[in-house]
Amino acid sequence: MSIGSTKRKWEEKLKNVEELASCYKRRPLCSSYKPKLSNPLQPSSVWKLFYRQTHAFNFAKTCKEDVHVFALEKCDGNNQRLYLVTTYTELWFYYRKHETKLKHCYEIIPETAVCKLYFDLEFYKPTNQGANANQMVADLIKVGN
């Protein structure tokens, strides 16, 4: 096999690869991945964790979505918090499925922001064995209205 013949074969292969690359750029095998909630009509997903509250708020200010900052506390005893930036819809989507992992999660309200009254209903179950948690919540809602 001569050098000229090898060069022609190489140029032919290179041309074929360039044609394929051009074809795939025009018509990709699959569209680029964009995370969504389970319903494709939902907005694109925002779910970003930070170790510092200020970094979370700075990121939230750059988002075009209606995002909020939440504090997540681990129950491992080291009192470390993570700060999550996401939407209410996204948080609720995951909270329903992973309630125990997101149990110690609360929204951080920025200073000078308008906020809503929040009730945290807690009770010690061993000493309140006859307590009906669902009824307690219903009673609290009645009083709050």
C-alpha cells in the first residue's frame, strides 16, 4: 500500500466523519436533557444546594423562576445546615415522596420581606398517646381562620 493510497483513504474517512458530525449537529440523536417535574408542562427544575445562606440568596436573586431559600437540617448531631434554592412546586413534589429526609426543612425569609404567619404544631407522642394529630391540625386551622 502506497503513501498516496493511505492518504486518500484517510482523507475519505475524515470527510465521512465530518459529514456525520454535520448531520448530527443538524439532527441530534436526542434533545438536550432539561430536568422537569413529573408533568412536562411544569417549569424547568431549579434545585441547588449551598453551604452558606448568603450564597443561596445571591443565587436566588439571579433566577428568573419564583424561587425561595430553604434551610435543611441534618439529624446527625453536627448541626450543619444546607441551604436549598427551589420553587414551592418543586419542594412539594419531592417533599411528598421523601418526607423523612426533608423533615427538618423550613423557608428562610429574607430580611425586610413580607412573610406569612407560620404555626409549627409539635407534641411529644409518648406523653400524648391519645392525641389525634389530624384533629389537632384541623382545630388549629379553625382557630386561625
